[in-house]
Amino acid sequence: MTEKGGCLIFGVKEVVSHFIFSDGSTMSMQPKKEFAFVHYDLCDPKKCDPQEGRCASAKACTRKVMKQIDGPFEPPMVFQDMCMNCWDCVEACPLQAVERKHIS
């Protein structure tokens, strides 16, 4: 993680999900190769919704994997391992701050 211009940038190589069940058994998912990615230097929810501060992309995410965890007027976070690649969030962003991120 590095800081650049007041924004935190996370280096992502691979997103992997592991589930641990109450009986102690585990299940692993294959690494994600593509997911929604937010450019925090471009994202500004008050430009999407000046009165309520709701991010247009988070609002468009029907699977609720993009959320404004820190509240209104704050940029959304993406739960990358749960992203279903529908790209509704990418299409909804008027600032082009959300894009498809592909990792190899």
C-alpha cells in the first residue's frame, strides 16, 4: 500500500476467497481475474448526488459488492472477491472513476 496525492493505493496481484465453515471445513474459490476498480483520485460522490452524497456506481450495484462504507459523500469500496463482473457500476459512473480491472 502506498500513498499518492492523499489517496491510498493498494497493489493487487490476485484476489482469492477462502471460506471457513462452522464445522471447520474450508472451501477455496479460484483467483479472480477481473473486477471493478475505483480510481479514488477521480471519485467524488458529491458530484454524483450533491444533496445526499450517494455514489452512482454503488447505487447501481445490485449485488451490493460496492458500498460507501464510510458513509455518504465518501468514495465506495469494492469487495473485489465478490464482484460478479456485471459492470453496472462502470456504466453508472458519470466521472469514469470506476473501471474493469484485469489481472493476469
